[in-house]
Amino acid sequence: IININDYFTYSLYKNVCRSLFENHKLMFSFVMAVKLKEVDALELRFLLTGGVDTGAKVPPGPDWLPELSWKMLCRLAVQVPAFEGFVAVFMQNEAAWHTLYDSRTPHEEVMPLGEWTSGGPDDDGIDPLHKLILLRVLRPDKLIPAIREFVNNYLGERFIEPPIFDLAAVFNECNDPWLPLIFILSPGADPNAELMKFAETRGMVKKLESLSLGQGMGDRAAEKVNDGKRGGLWVLLQNCHLFSDWMPQLEKIVEDYSRDDNRASINREFRLWLTSMPSEQFPVSILQNGIKMIIEAPKGLRANLLRSYTGDPLSNPKFFAACDKPEWKKLVFGLCFFHAVVQERRSFGPLGWTIPYEFNETDLRISMRQLQEYLNKYEELPFDALSYLTGQCNYGGRVTDDHDRRTLMAILGDYYTENILTDNYQFSSSGVYVSPTDGPIEHYIDFIRQLPLTQQPDIFGLHSNADIAKDDRDTKMVLDDVLLTQPKTGGGSSGGTSDASETVAGIAKDILAKLPPNFDLDACEKKWPTDYHESMNTVLRQEMVRFNRLLIIVRNSLRDLIKAVKGEIVMSAQLETVFNNCYDGRIPKLWLSKSYPSLKPLGGYVDDLLKRLDFFNKWYENGPPPVFWLSGYFFTQSFLTGVLQNYARKEKVEIDKLRWKFQVMHETDYKEPPLDGCYIHGLFLQGCGWDHKNKLLCESAMKVLFINFPIIWLQPAMKDDNKDFQSYDCPLYKTSERRGVLSTTGHSTNFIMDVKLPTDLNPQHWVKRGAALLCQLDY
């Protein structure tokens, strides 16, 4: 029985893995492990969600521990029975926990539990799931390797090393010709070469019919499928996601020939191969009945460079030798390195690119051909022209965000430069990546093969903290994916619906009790009437209107939710979504439809909302504050326009001729507003630090991902005022996601404005760092 269970478990893992993207395979292994181990549902839910933030006050925590981690630790001791009293144990061994927190490999360290024990089988006396929970609280960036260790201990090493994709093995398992074989694509992946190679081994090259789908190709595709059924051909229909209108017809064609009474008429050699990017329009029935295979391009700089040098057109000796100038080989290597960097930079999320652009091999190929043509045509290297064509046209043609375009050109400047023509020109400060010496193409391939498998953030222009942010993001993605697989009615150790209902009802009642009444708009109009010389009165009233709309949605949905839980009204689909969101500790989607943007968990969002309401209530009661909380506004641009409008009317100048001057202040608070403009606070700086003594941007401290930024004096000034210091145009965003909808201004709706911050380094340095100001954090 044990052998049968082992075989079936691994067979299930192996077959499912081939239809999963790389970043989902560990998630699937972990789900299998917790199902087989039958872990406590409450503990697993805390691991996935970080517990329910009820907004309860917590005592001050250690200085070295982030506020988010301390609050989560206090929640853990209250919400998970196995950790009752753990906070006291933690404080008794604070120094030892501090050492573990600072460790490079905390998941490999023995946890300083003192007298507390969870009765685990490990040498350190802790249950493996409890260890994961503590790592999630203290060092979430190291949770992924800890999950691998957890899966390895319970299922074995083969469950953390996904099987290598074997097309022949998949084909041999598919004996039925009516079952479609589906390649699910990812950016940079192309299964054509592998399929052609496999067709050659099966003697089917001449019987392989290929068609790239697109508008007007429906009849030809149907004809090829019919010919293939009769003649025993392999039919490859590529890029199904690009012809969504024809997908219902494809579904009908497959359903028709898959019926029992039609199967006998199909030639046994026939196979239908499909390729598609993930798409909601792809027929579900074909996905359910077909054999699914994920095709992904290799990850990492080394694999990316190898793909460039072993693929078209560099693999063609004639193309590589078509330019005899010595600069050719150096510059084409730099171009390939640039291509790898801009692609791999996506893994850092918003720090890398505001929008994850799908740069592909076509961009590289056209840039290579242009480089070769210009080198053959001109005596002097036209770097400006090459930079424009490559950065602004070929790659930049995909870029829709101005700040991403700035980043792209800054990165390209490191590779399209005179310096690359010298041997051992360094692409990064570490000196690991350099420009190789001249030689044949085999020399460059050998050079690439000896590069490290993994890369440090400095090669992308990022600070080493970017790795922590990337690991935190990867952890969140895995936990969110696992949470999606969990039943929505669990919660207590019994996994019963009543526990979830009680929890959600308690959350709803708690939030309702905290919400203040709606703003009295009539009273506001009387106390702060519309005034030509004071635009802030209009701003205040507009903000109150927006918050009232949000309060109505929040209040009504929570009241209805409580009634639905009690059974007094029907639990509609909309209320069920609110229920699940609250239970998972997330902001209900219904609220976000009327809310300001926020990535906070539910508890953090409610606290933030209450602070915003209190800010505007104090403004109503006491008048405009001397220092404005910029993060508290629903529509920040209306406030900034109001400040400019006040100055323009006072000085009798056109508002269109004004711009902002920025001065970072020393004091932490001000009792009086400035004569012109305004003081603002509440911003956070990401990607770099701030030197308070010299009032300059500086590198971030280790493990410090964000800092509270000082008060800024926004001063309206005429556009023709002279610039008197070297500055970095630091983008200011509403959330750390940075990405939003492209507005009519050409900017993202998440973007507010550029803030000029003084720097003694080249501003390009901070551009590549991804340095930005944020109005709020994710907690």
C-alpha cells in the first residue's frame, strides 16, 4: 500500500507539473504536503494570511523588529492557541531572536525557543509548520527556501525538483488521436524548434502542417484539421490567443470529432497541436480534455545570454562574420547583455519596471541588424543614432510609462558607450560581469557559460535590498496562490462554517463600531464657503463628498453582511465576496470600487481610513493645518492644483506658468504654514536613503526597504526660474504598485508628480535604483 501511495503521489505531481508555470510548482508541492500531513487549518490560515488584523492596540516592540512583524507576532499569540504566551518567551530571549533576525540564513538556524516548545520532531523542538509561521512573521523573505525544506522533509527531494520537460514521454502517454496537445506559452518561449525536432524523430516532418492563427485564418485552420484527420497529419495551430473570435468554432470542431461515434473515422497518426498564451477566451473544454504542457524560457542572465548567442541570427556564421570592424563583437555582446538585463529586471516587480513589458527576441534581432548595418555604413560609431533606434524605437516602442522609458535609456547607456570597446569593461560595480576579449563566437559562448547561475541586484543597477523586496514579493505570491486553493468556509481547527461566520461577523461589528458618521456637507459649506482667495475650502468639501460615498458603501455592506450571516437576508454573490475578502483579511473588492487605491490588508486599511477621516474632521473643526498630510487625500492632484491656484490668484499670474520648487525641511513639525505654498508630510522613500545632515540622497541602509521622508516645502514658482542644484526627478506614487491606468495626461493614475531631490551622484544612478516616493506602504 505504501509503495502504491508513493507511486500515485509522485505520478500525480509529475503529470500536474508539466501544466504548471515554474512559479506555481512549489506552490503545488506545498499544497500536497499540507494535505497529506493534515495540518491544523487555523495555523495554516495564519501562515497564509498573517492573521486577522482587528486593530487591537499592541505594546511597544523591540527597536530592531519592523512594526509589521511585531504586530503580526502579537496577533499570533492571540489567534493561534499553540502560540499562547509566546510574546513573553520572545522578549525573554530577545537578543537571540535578534541574532536570528540578522542571519543570512534564518531558515537554517535553530530557533531560540527557551522553555517554550511546540512538541515538534525537529532537533530544536518545534513543529515544522510552526517554524514556517515564525519565519513568515520575522523573515518572510526566507520563507520560500523554508517551504522547500518543509516539502523535502515530508514528501522527498524529488517533489522540490520538478521533472525535466520530456515531449516524447508526454506524447507516448497520449495514445488517443482525438486528444489535443496544448503548449501554454510564456514570454520568450517558442516550442516550434522542439516540436520540429521531435517530429523528425517520429518521421513526421513532412506530415506536419503549421498555421499561425489570425484574422481571416479560420477557414484555412478548419480545412487543415479536416485534412489531418483523414490523412494522419500533425496539425499545429499557433497563437490561439490572437484569434479569440474563432475559439468557439475550434471548440465545436474538437467536440465533434471527439464524440464516440466519430472517433473510429480518425486516422491514428493524427494529432492536433495548439499553442497559446494564457487567455480567458481559450475554450475550457479543450483545456479540460487536452494534454497541457507549459513552455517557459530559461531564467537568469546566463541562460538569456546563451539563448541569444545560440539562436537566430548570431548562430548563423555568415551573420556573425558579416562585419569585420573590431567594435562589432563588443557592441553585439553589450546589446545581448542589455537585452538580458531588461528582461530579467522584471523579476523585481515595480522596482524593476512600473509595467512588466514583454521585451522579446524580435526586439533584439532588429537591433542587431541595425547595429551591423550602421557599423558597415559609417566610419565613426553613431552612438546617438543607435541609442535612439534601440532604446526609443525597438525596445522603447513597447514602453508606455515615461519613467520606464527613462530607466530603459539609462540602462542602455551602460552598454552603448565608448568604454565597452575596452577589454574587461565592468558592467557592474562588483566586477563579476565584464566585456570579454575579442574572439570567435565559441569564445563568447564559453565566456557566457562560466558566468554565475544566479545574479546579484547590482548588475541591474539595483541596491542589494532589492533582493529582499523581490523575495518578499515572491513569498506573497506563493502564499496568495496557496490561499486560493483553500476552502472559503474553514477557519477553526474543525474547519467549520460557523467559525468563519463568527469571525467575519465579529470583524464587521468591530469596523462598524469604529466608523464615524458621514461628514455634514451643508455645515461644511456654511463654515468654509467657496472663496476666490482660498481654494482649500473647495478641496475640503470635495474630499468630504468622496469619503461619504465610500463610508456609505462600507457601512451598508457590513450591515448586510451581518444580516446575511444571521440568515436574515440572502447571502448574494456580492456579499459572499465581501465575506471571503474579510475572512482572508483583504479589502473587499466592493469597497475598492469606490475607494482610494490601497494595497494594505483589511486591518491596515481600516486604520488608514479612520486616520484620513480624522484628518479632514480636524481640518473642518480647526481650519487648514500648517502641515498637510499628502497621503490622506482621495484625489491628491486637486489639492496640489488648489495650492497653485491660491498663489496664482494672490500674485495675479497665470497658473499654467507656475511650477513646483521643493525644499526638504529639517524640523519634524511646524506650527505655522509657510508664506507661500505648503508643507507636506506622510511620504516614504523606496530604493534609496536620505542623508539628513547634508540634505542629499544616499544609499539605503541594509534591510531598510523604506524610510519616512522629512517634511517638504512645496513652493510655487515661475517656470523660467533657474535650476540651482543637481537633482533627481523622483517620481511620487500613491502605492508601491506604482502601476495604474494610463490617464489622459499621459501618466499613470498611480503617479502624482516628480519631486526634485538634491543628489551629489549622477541622477542616472537613482533612475536605475528605481528610487521613488510613496504615499503609503502595504501595511
